[in-house]
Amino acid sequence: AIIKDKDLIDSTGKVTGVEPRLIVTTLIGEQIRLFNSTRKKIKKVLGPLKILSVENNISYGVTGIKDFTAEAVEMNLKDSSSEFYLGKKYEQLLKFYTQDTLAERRSNLVNMKKHYFSYLYSALILKQVRAQWQKSGYDISNRPEILSTLFNVGFSASHPKPNPIVGGSRVMIGEKEYTFGGIAYEFYYSGELAKLFPYQKNKWKD
């Protein structure tokens, strides 16, 4: 299912400057969390079709973006005083073409056929929290488990500090409990899908 979206993920990486493998890491965490909470449904309905699960109601899209998180991403792009601000180059990366931005945003995120906006918001969250930590003197550029933890817990829980701890949502897989950040770490360094989403020497391009 992820392989089907390679072109979209690579395209998102190109426009945001985020390594595609890091974007996939957030996707893996969210899909494994969903699979283990709705295992029977996914195995029966989505499994044979090899498609990704799309959330609704509270979180949206294949990476589980919440409304207030998406709004924060959009605000951070335009607010130069925000600690998450990325610079003028990125201000117009998310545009709306109707007056009803809420409906348009949700429509973009839950599009079953094209998951581009799920990946775009995910990449921007990673890039924005990285920027916040860099401005505070802490570099988490090469810490996929911390970046994914912050992706999962949200902007309000992102407090730059030395020695950050891996965490996030807890998921039971078999009889072992994992955290969202722990799953991200396991996948990122596993080598799984590395031919399609390789490790890049320069994970961030500005």
C-alpha cells in the first residue's frame, strides 16, 4: 500500500525538503496504531486491497492529522514570529481556494485516492518541530524517534530540551507494548523499504 504512494511521498519530500523515509516513518507509526486497534476490520476489508486506512471524525487522512494540528501547521507557515516558522519560502505552500477552509482541508485530507495532503502536513510538522528545536539550540535532525514522538504528541507538547525521551501513543503489538516513537525508530532503522525510500545523507534540504 505504501509502495503505491511512492511518487506522492517523494513529491512531498521534494517540496518540503524532508527526507521521504522520515515521512514514511510517521505513516508507519499511524498505520500500525490503527491496525492494532481495528485489526479484524483492516484484515478483512483493507488488507486484500492493499490500501491504507484513512481516519475520520477526530483525525483525518492516512497519517491521522487533527483539525487543530492542521490549523497550527498553516498558521506556523505564515506567522514569522512563531517558533515553528520556516521562512518566507514556505509561506504559500498550503493554499485554499474556497471560503470554507475547514471543509476544504478535511476534503483534502480524507481523499481516498490521493494522500498527498496527508504527507504534506506530516512533512511540515516534522520540519516545523525540528526548526523550533534548532532555534533553541537542540538539533534533533537525526533523531527520527524524537521527531515522530513530537509528531504524535503535537506542537503544544514540544518543549526543546537536552536528552528528549521517546514516547507518544502506546500500542500493544502481540504481547509487547510500543510507543509511537519506538515504532518509528524500529521502522526507520530496519532497512524495510530502503530501496524505495533510501537513507539520505542530507535528510533536510532548505
